Amino acid sequence: MNRIIIIIGIISFLFSCSPNSQVEEKDEATLQQDQKMEWWREARFGLFIHWGLYAEPAGEWKGERIAGISEWIMARAAIPVKEYEKLAENFNPEKYDAEAWVKLAKYAGMKYIVITSKHHDGFAMFQSKASKYNIVDATLFGRDPLKELADACKKYGIRLGFYYSQAQDWHEPGGTYFNIEDGKPHWDANLVREPLMNYINGKAVPQVKEILENYGGLDILWWDTPRGMTEEAAQALQDVADEYPDMLTNNRLYRPWPGDFTTPEQHVPPTGLDYDWEVCMTMNTSWGYKSYDENWKSGETLIRMLVDIASKGGNLLLNVGPTPEGLFPEPSIDRLKQIGLWMQQNSESIYGTTASPFFKLPWGRCTTKEVDGNTILYLHVFDWPKTGLLQVPGLKTRIKDIYLLSNPKQKFAWKFEDDDLFIHAPSIIFDPINTVVVIETKEKVKVTSNMPTLKEGSILLPADFADIHNPGYGTHAYLSGSGKKSIIQNWVDARVRLEWMFNSVEPGKYKIETLIKANEICKLNVTVGDKNVESEIQPTNNKFEIISLGEIEISETGNQSISLTPDRENWGEVELMYVELVK
Ligand code: JFZ
């Protein structure tokens, strides 16, 4: 066996050495993938729906509020299977109106919907012959809401995907659960364990076949949490999915398998990724409906998040957790409408766009499109310049026209100064959330990077040039203000790392200084390339102080980065305005 593998290895190595065959093969595969991903890359914006029996307890069990995301209540409150099953008896979402959901998603500018067909609780929200534990057979409701949703999507031209929890199924003796990998038992001792493959072959594979066959063809199959998954189990499911070569799948079937796109969860990556990616995000904290979760993100935050993601080349899958009656919660409706209002005028700057060519834009973001070989730049202005001049760094190009996207008759004058373009921006704020200015050019645009450069012995790295690496779950640090007044605030989670890209032309030994505020002794690690120093910050008495973080050797020229990584044992509440390197 091993010998065969080695021989195959040698043969494929020899083949890969022949340059022609490799280039052709790669291009063919890339082209095919490009074609498959085309609608999804064009779409940029979708609706995630988490709906199931958990909407009924809505975060409360036996009069007690259960911490965490509501769809996890069965595990978090250790509810026995037989007891949880009873929720089905009362589940009767009579106000459910699939067309109303789809119409609202469409109004918000969303091009696709992904809905939970079965979450970790094991309850199928569709008619299933493979398991009686489904909405048609186990509830009074008796309708198949996913069938109705599929019909409505078809009617309104919205693409449809199903979420299917393939590994975790807390209802089945062979399904996995949250701490199975640590060898812990299921909380319900009455559930006599069986091998994983019993569940995979008996329920997961048949149900996945059902959802792929019975709903007119899915555009996306969204796997989740491969806890306790084996390659054998994953392969059995992959074989079913492979029957549908046009359908997209995410990267959550089995850990090492990439799928068609990756899924950063509950955070926006600081820069673009070199693989198709989709951020999934809640509007409040929980995915499933939780009656007392009031932690709503504002419409402004959500609109800017969509733009931020598009400017980095990704998609946003924004979540709603409907109520047990079958309604979107009022705050979700308000936000979808607010996003819709903005999208009605500005969606051209989102759909089919690609990532920003700029390194950083202190006042906002940029998305682009190529039309007939010429570049269109959409400048998303979050902070309208008080100077009346919008500076576009490193852009020298032949310009056809500059105008307001929401009102193309509103033209702007412009001039070039040194390497930059300046747009004359009358001191009217058009849209306090995000005003889109369109630059139509007469060529394929190339931008000179405005990445800060270390020269003449120093470099200043402001807060708004930092990449904030936030964890998915945890407390997020965020940027407030822009330019010299920008501050990274709420840096309380020691897993948050700050990073600045810069360009160095002068290797040497540098002092590291920072303008910072800390409420207690904080330790952190500063890294540049393979060099690092440990630094300690004393409390600053509730004001910003310039603090020395020590010295570091910069040995390389060219693009590189400096990172500040907190010491997990020694961290408090920190705010930061800049880091400076001085020779
Ligand atoms: C999973 C589910 O457990 C959760 O209920 C919800 O459906 C969400 C969309 O997906 O939760 C995850 C999945 C991935 C990570 C964290 C939580 N992750 O990659 O960090």
C-alpha cells in the first residue's frame, strides 16, 4: 500500500514539474470554481435564519434565564431528550408567512437566504421520512415551512441555502455533542450511546438527501461545527453533496476540508483573505430568538459592517432569529428596513464589487468594479471631511467623472496634489451613515500604497491604521474617530492583538513608544519579524501617556508588520492612540 502511494507521489511530482501541464490544469480548475462562485461573489449580502424549537423557551427554562445563545439551551440547561421533545407539541408558528420574510430580505438588498433545516437539537424544520422528529409529523402546525420558503424564494428571485448540523445531534444516540471530544458523557444518561456511523447512515445522510432532493435544488449547503466528526462520516455526507456540483458548501463539514468558502464567525477579519469568505453575524448576541437579548447593533454599525466586508472582498450573512409565532423580532425588522433604505440608493456600490485597492482610508472604505477595462471606484465616506476636501491617497488616474451615487447630478470638482487626488466636498453631510462618491476613470487604476514608511529615523503608526484582530466570541476592541484623533477603545480581552503593516527602508535598532491609557499593570509582547520584546505598562491614572515599550531590532527592509500581543495573565483595560518607532 505504502509503496503504491510513494509511486503515485513520484509520478504526480514529475507531472507537476512539467510547467505547461500544471498551468493549464490549474487554470481549468480555477475557471470552473470562478464560474461556480460567480453569483455568490456578485451577491455580497445574505440573510441567515436560525429558527427551531429553541425559539419557544427563548432563553428561559423553568423560570430561569439560561446564559448563552438560545439555540444551545438544551445543552446549557442539560435538558433531557424526552423533556425537550415536548416543545414540539406546543410549536405552532401560525403567523409564519414565507413571502413576508423573503420580501423583507429582498428589500434589505439581500440576494440569498440560509436557514437552519436542522440545528444541534436534532429537530428537522422540514418534512422528513428519515426521522419523525420533524415539524410536519411532530407538531400541530403540520406545515413544511422550508417548502414554503423555497417557493417564495423562487417567486422573488432569491437564492436559497440550508444549514444542516451534520455532527452535533443531541437527540440521537449516535449524534455528537459539545464536549464529546474531551470524552465527557452526554448530559442525558438515558440516551444510550451508539456509534457515530449509526446516526450518520440512519439520519444525517438520508436527511441531507431529502433536503437536496425535495426543495428544487439548493444553492448552498451550510454545514456546522464538525465536533467529533470522523473522515468516514464526512465522506459519506460529501458523497451526497457531490451529486450537486453547482451547489456551494462551506468549510464546516470536516476540519481540514476547505469547502467553497470560509466562515469567520462574529467578527470581521482586519484584512481581505485569499479565499472566498463569508462573515456570519448576529444583529444582537444570540442566533436563535432570545426574548431578553437587547444587545442590538445599530443600523449604522450594520451598514458600515457590510461595506467594510465588501471592501475586503467578502460576503456578509446577517442573522435573524424568528419568534415561535413565526415572526421576525421588531428590532430585526427595523434594522433590515434601515439597511434597505440605504441599499435602495447605494447597492450598486456593493453588488459585484471587488476589494479596495487602497491600503487604508482614514475617512471610510472603497469598493471597485471594472467596466469595459476601466475602473469605477466607490468611495464610502463614513466621516465627511470638515476641511471640504476629501483626500484619496496615492490615486493619480485619468478621470471621467466624479459624482454622488444617490444623485448622479451632484458632481464634484477635483484636483491632484503630489501623489494624491483631492475631491472638493461641499460641507454638506449627505448621509451621516455612509455617503457614496463615485469616481469613473478612463483606465485600469493603479494606486500607490499609502502604507506608512519608516524613513529618516522614525515612523508613526496611528490607531486607525491598525488591524484589530478580534476573537470570534469575546469582547471586541474597536476604533473610534479618525486620523490624529483616532483611538482603539475597549481593549479588554487579552486575546485581541493589534498589528500595523509598514514599509521599512532603514534597518536598525528602534525605540518603541506608544500613547496609551491603562487602568492597571499590563504586560505585552511586541513583535517585528522574528524579533520580540516583553514590555510592561504601568497604570496611567485615567489619562493618555507616552510610554516606552523598549527597543527592537528591525533587520529587514520592505513590507512587514509590528504586533502588540497582550500577556493573558496580566491585562486590564487599555486604550491606544498610536505606536511610534524612533531610531
Ligand atoms: C455554531 C453553532 O453552534 C451556533 O449555534 C450557530 O449556529 C453558529 C452560526 O454556528 O457555532 C459556532 C461555530 C463556529 C465557531 C464558533 C461557534 N467558530 O468557528 O469559532
